[in-house]
Amino acid sequence: MTIRRGHLTLALTALAAAVLYNVWYFVLRPAATSSSRPAAEQPLAGPADRARNTDLARDPLSIPAPPAIDMVSARSWRRDPFLFGDESRAPARAAAPAPAPAIPAVRTILYSAGRRLAVVDGRIVGVGDTVGGFTIAGIERDAVVFTAPSGERVRVSLHATGPRETVR
């Protein structure tokens, strides 16, 4: 940032003028006349006001204590300050039961004498793995048998498009 010579001169002149004015006002200025001061020094309530207003002459010890506040029980208010208009905190409707988890889709089965794997929902899984809440109970040559969270056994065929079979 560049400060121009004209700006610096103007700022220093304003500073000097402010210093000179304050010295004149607080030190050199003639004292103000005392005619305007007595009104500011008068008491706010005179003896005549005290006679009319009994609260000013009241003994502080005669003022009753505020009522006790019950901090144990919850306070009940007429309205909730965090709600607007006709809003309420009551739920609009009961929550629907959670839908049953979707049965996983079997895309590929790798079946051999020593190893059985399947590609289910894009993951390579084996017997005992969990996919979307279902546990793989067995892998057959053309299907995968799942155990649902409810304990029910479901057999899903390879590339199945129709209804799933329930195995007992």
C-alpha cells in the first residue's frame, strides 16, 4: 500500500487541529457560567415528592420475599417457544415398521471340490459371510442358501428373476 504525500499531510493537519481544539477546550477556555449547573445538581425527588410517594419512604426490610421456586418438578408452559404458528411436537403419523431387508442378488458361483465362493451384490463371499443382514448358509452348484435375520432359510438361484424359494 502506498501513502501519498498529500494524504499524509492532510492526516497530520487533522491530527494537529484535534490536539489544538482539545487543549483550548479543556485548558484555555474560559469557565462556563454556573447558571446552567444548578438544575443538574438538584435532587430528583424533593421533600414534597417524598410525602406524596410512600414507596420512597418504605423500609427495605418490610418488602416481602419473592415466592419460593420449585426446582424439582418440571415446569409446564402454555406454549413451546421453539414452535411456530400451528406446529406441534406430536408426530404426524405412527412410524411404519421397517421393511424386510432385500434379498441379495447372486451373480456368479465358483464351485469346486475344495472351494465354494459366490459373487453376491458385487462382493466375493464364502459360507458364513454376511451380506445385507443375510448370512450365507451354503453355496450349491446353481444357488446360494441364505439365513435371514428371522432365522428363515432362503435359496436364491443364480441370476434368479422369479420368486425366491424358502428352504425349511
